[in-house]
Amino acid sequence: MKSIEIGDIKIGPSEPPFIIAEMSANHNGSIENAFKIIDKAKECGASAVKMQTYTADTITLKSDSDDFKIKGGLWDGKTLYDLYEEAHTPWHWHKELFDYAKEKQIIIFSSPFDETAIELLEDLGAPAYKIASFELVDHQLIAKAAQTGKPLIMSTGMANHMEISEAVTCAKSNGCDQLALLHCVSGYPAKSEEYNLMTLRDLQDSFGCIVGLSDHTLNNITAFTSIPFGASIIEKHFTLDRKGGGPDDSFSLEPEGLVDLVEGSMSSWLSIGRVNYEPTKGEQENIKFRRSLYVTQDLKAGDEITSSVIRSIRPGYGLSPKFYTQIMGKKVKQDIQAPYPLSFEDLES
């Protein structure tokens, strides 16, 4: 399967997991917090920081009608406009944040939510684009992002197989040749049992592209488990403080959790390895502690081997216990002083 490349990092099954720290709204209206999130993401070992590029006016309408009111969940009672007005990353911050991330030597890119956002991000030299789950049905947006020629990551939350297929066709027909799909459950937070990670393999088989996980669970277990199922990218929301009071803080990882995600994902990926039935380097050191056949009584040359004079015990310097029956009745060539690891060389042919 063809890998993709964002910045100078290759992404694919044969490469270490690409870990995206999603800033989303977790700057809580402060560019200083945004700088700190970039600092911490770098410090914790993330591969990239991701932003979201929209304004309330580019993503919805200012309306108090029932269609535009959120009922239930984290944002109950807010209008869509008020939520996005609170959560958006001001566009005049973008250049400063891109420059800062470049200075800190960490990849930064964004999810655009309309064509003007792509134009802004193109001016900033964005190395890739992410299509959010809620925008997967917006083929005009996907086409515009694909036409940039940049790698494209698309989340699949809420989408059925046909909708995913249509989005993939749209991306590819508009020039995208570096595509990744993130399996996602668009719940905030989501439950591990809702993730159905077997879907990752089916996505890979169905669309022949890199796959990954956009993980909204509260811990890292689902993320770690996804890697043996083929996930090459892990994206999780990242905050300085889960109690920060912002729209996304409560279901985001804090720095300690991001370190755990980076280290655990690497361990999970390394553990996959290859098909191997030979002793590992560590096991070779321990082979001597296996069971083997030891003479337990002093013997004279010509004495017979019987069940009363040998035992299968640790350590493993003697014959394998599988030869126990085969050597019964054999005579020893020379005197043996117990305890003694028996070998074929000690026996008459």
C-alpha cells in the first residue's frame, strides 16, 4: 500500500504511527493558550498539531430558530452560531500559529470548513488538509481541497459505506493521490464499544488507502487497539486542562495523556512485527532455564538408564524431555556423577 507524506514525515503501515494533537477550540479564545498547546504537543512527542479554520458566519447562520439550537449533550441550549463564535480560531491568528509551529519544528495543518478557508490555508503553505466528519458529504469542499494537490485526510464519522465511497471518488477524481481515511465515531465523548475497530480493515480493503482513527474516547485504549487493525494515524483532541471550561476541553487529552498516547502507540506498532517462530534475542538468553533430562544418581559405566535415575527438571543443559522414552534402557559409556545433564554422547549407540 502506498504511503503518504505530510511535511517530511512518511505515513503508512511500515512507518511509526502519525499522532495528531487536535487543538480545535481548546485555546479558549487566547492565542497564548494556542502557543502553549503547540509547545506542549511538541514536548509530548506528537507528530503534528491540527487546527480548525472557520468562522461562525462561514459554517452556519445566526438564527434562534429550533433548527439552529443544540438540544442535549455538551452544548445543550446553545445556538450553532453562538457555539462556533466561541469555538473558532480567529483567522488573523493563523499566520502567527503557523510561523510559531515552524519555529518549534512541528507540523501544523488544519480542517477547512469552506472554500475561503482553503484559500487562507494555501496562502500559509498548509502541508495537508483534513475534512471533518460533518463535512464528508460536502463534495464541493472535498473537491477544492483535493485540487490543491496536498495530502487529504477525511474522517468518516456518521457516514455509511456509500457516503464514504462517494467522498473518496470525489477526492480522487479531483486529483488527490495521497488520501487517508480516519474511522471515527462522532460522539463527544464516544464510547469504546461503539468503535467497531474491525471497520478499519474493511476501509483499507474497500478503498485501498491509508487508514487511521479519529478517537473521541476519554482514554487511549481504543487508540492502542486500533494500530494492529491497520491504523497509521491517530488523532485526538488535546488541551492544557480538561477543566478549562472550553467547548472541547472535557473530552480532550491533557499533556500526560498525550505522552501516553505517543509512547503507547509506538509500543503497539512495534509489537506487530512480522510472522516469527524463532526465539527472540531475549528468549535465547532464557532457553537454558527450560526443562531437560538430568541424571539424579551416580552411575557406573554400563549402568542402564531407568526412570529412577533421570528426571525432567530445570535447567535446560541436558537432553530435551521429548527423548525420555527413547533413552530408556540405554547404557552409559562412562561413570557419571549426579546431578548431571545427560546427552546422547553419554550413551552407547
